[in-house]
Amino acid sequence: MSGDVVNLRMARKRRDRAAKEADAERNRFEHGRSKAERELARARNEKAAREHDASRREPDNGSS
């Protein structure tokens, strides 16, 4: 029997810290943008939608 002795309390705390850090990283990605960055992204999305709608072709109503 040559296994290492593991303090379960410390191992549990280490595991919990790693889980909290993963959650924090996810939240930083989702909510970590400044107001200017959010507004810029919104403006770009709106512009792309307008350009997409403007390039649509109107259906021909069968006039021959």
C-alpha cells in the first residue's frame, strides 16, 4: 500500500474553488462587456439586419 495520504477536506475545497472559478469565467464572458461594447454590437447587428432586408427581392406577382 503505497498511496498518498489525501486530506479530504482540502481536496473538497480545491474542487469547489475550481467549480466556482469555472462559473465566474462563464459569467465574465456573458456579462463582462462594457456598455459601449454592448451598444456597438447592437448597432452592428441592427445594421446587418437592415442591409439584409434591403437586399431582398420583391416577389413578382405574375404580371406577364
